[in-house]
Amino acid sequence: MSPTQPVGDPLPGMGELPAQAAASAPDGSERPFSVYLHVPYCRVRCGYCDFNTYTNLTMGQGASAEDFVGTLAGELRAARRAMDSAGLPVRAAQTVFVGGGTPTMLPAADLVSMLDLVRECFGLAADAEVTTEANPDSVDEAGLEALAEGGFTRVSFGMQSAVPHVLKVLERTHEPARVPLVVDWARRAGLSTSLDLIYGAPGESLEDWQRSLDAVSRIGPDHVSAYALVIEEGTRMWGQVRRGELPMPEDDDEATKYEMADAALGQAGYECYEISNWARPGSECRHNQAYWLDWDWWGAGPGAHSHLGDVRLWNTKHPVAWAGQIATGHLPVAGHEVIDADSRELERIMLGIRLREGIELADLGNRPGGPSADRLDRDRVTPPHLVPVVAGLVADGLLDTAAALRGRAVLTLRGRLMADTVTRALTQ
């Protein structure tokens, strides 16, 4: 089951963007720009996966894997035309992320061609970060070298676990011994490396999780992402849990494993720069940061989401339908919504609080209709109504005391586990 799409209105005409797509950042500045390219193909659809992925590589009608680059070219060129018509400035992509699915099921030459299309349609910053996701069993050394020569700078490998029985439950197909090998190949090609982990899988003990963390420390990638397993409704694993074949992950177990990850990765020289992401200093994922910092981005490919100004958009989900719209010259956007000021402020706080630097407390008084916004702009103080709220969050161990005294809301380790609670408190 692929994820359910939001409810929104289609774009008029061939895909005309609303005027709000050209809105500047709240401070009046021009937002930086990123590109996400969604490759929907996978060899195996894992039981926990609710991404928009397909194991059928020969759907035809422009939707087959061998046709993907040509069809994607149609979307990116249509997106460029729509942006020009809406008066959006031409901005070179600061980051490009090729995700999925398993992008490296396509030949390396296809991925390089996709990057060339980004250059053609938007431009590519000289220091752009260009990442592809990959499963460890979907790449070889020559392919990684070709990606580096074609302009890629980073590769993110789906490791998930170092323990065979955990990988089996997750329905991952690679051997654990493959991970250090592909990381070494990527390094030799000059690519920065990241490893993705999942904790909380049914049957994963604390010892199993520590074994995975120890393996990551030995391999030594530049960046690590670690996510708690969430069993989404409609996935195969969700059905297994409903039938009693697998246990539901436990919150306390996942909290303990998160704390173990932070301790082990910190000891290995990584710093947590966002709740679920750790990096060696200077190796933070700029593309991820773009989402949390409210950049603009175009998401191309079946089901991909975009964000321009005050507008969110999402593409037609099924590859055949997506390709069909592009073939007729339409921008393949299934729906869109215009974000109002209150929603944007909530989103800014919700995403910003996740970051290592947190958010400035004085800015929380600047929401539309907020108390004494003009005075707060001058005085740069915590809004009076939030002083007891912040004090309570500090007392509960959710916000860092020293940072709060400096006027910033920065999550503690415990606070990272309760980020939604902090967000609700700060936006009441």
C-alpha cells in the first residue's frame, strides 16, 4: 500500500501555479532552492514500507524503469515553464536528493542524466550537495565511481541493522557484511557516506541494537540517520501485527534504543544536529536541513511533494498516470494547498525545534495575531505568556536551561523524545 495523498485542489490549465508560489520568506528574503527526484522502483517491497514504491519495472506507457529518465525530463521542463509563468526567480539547486524506492536499480548513467536535467532546468550550484539513496546490494564499485564522476557527492545506504534476524523481519535483502564494503567503495570514489538505521523492529533486543551501533562505529560513515520503526496502517507488517504474528513496537523500548544511539554515536565522534540525524562536524545533510529550514524545493517523480512559497503540491501517485499526464504536456500535479500564516508558523516551530540550534524564543511572539508582536520585535524578549511555559519545560527537563536563559528553545536529550509535547506547549 502506498501512502494516502493529501486532499487538495488540482492546478488549473496545464499546471498553472498560484501566485502564492512566488511568496518570499517571512523575513522578505529569497528562499534557497532544492530538488528531490523520486525513483519509485524497488526489487522488494519491505513489509514496513509505506513509500510510493513498485516492484514492477515494466509498466509501459512511459512508466517503465527504462523510460524513467525521458519521462522525468518532461516533468522537470514543465516545472520550469510553470515557475517562469508564475514569476519565480531562476535559482540554482543548492541540493539534489535522489530517493525512492531504490534509485540505484537504475543504471548509474541514468542517475547522472537525471542530474544533467536538473542542471538544464534549474541550474546547479557550484558547491551543490548531490545525494542518492542506495541499498547495499544495488551498487558496485564501478557504478559508485560513475556517480562521483557525474557530479554526485554523497550516497546514503540503507543499512537498517547489522543483525541477520532483524533484517529478515524487516524483509531486507542485503548481507550485513556488504555494508562496510560499499562504504569503502564510496569513500574511494570520493563520495561522502551516510548509513540509515531502524530501531524497534519486532524481536530486536537491546543487545541486537548495540551490535548495530557498534558496527556503524567501526564502519565510520560521515553521517548516520536512525529512525524508530513506525508500523503504518495498510503495510504488510501492519497486517502481521493485527493477526498477532508480530508484536507492536513498544515506546519505552524505542526510547531506550534512542538513548543508546545518542550515547554510542556521540562516543564515536558524531553530533546530533536533528532529532534523528547525527554527523561528523561539517558532514550534516544539507538537503535534510533544507526541509527543516523552509527552503523551496521541487519534488519530481510519481507521488513526489513540492514546496514553493506558500504553496504545497503533490504529484499524481501511480507511475502510469504520472507518465500519462506528462505525455499530454500537463504538469503531473494531483493537488495543491495554499498555506495560511498560522499553519506556516506552526510548521516553522515544529520543524525548527528539531534542530540542534533550536528556535529563538522572541520569534514565537511574531505569529499572526500574537501578543504585542511589534513590541517584541523591538525588545527581543520571550513573549510574556510563554515565560511560565518555558520555565515548566525547563523544569521538566525538556528544554536546555542555559539555552533558555540565552533566549533559545533547545531540546535536551529527553526533550528530543518528546518534541511534539514541546511544540504543543510553545504554540498554545
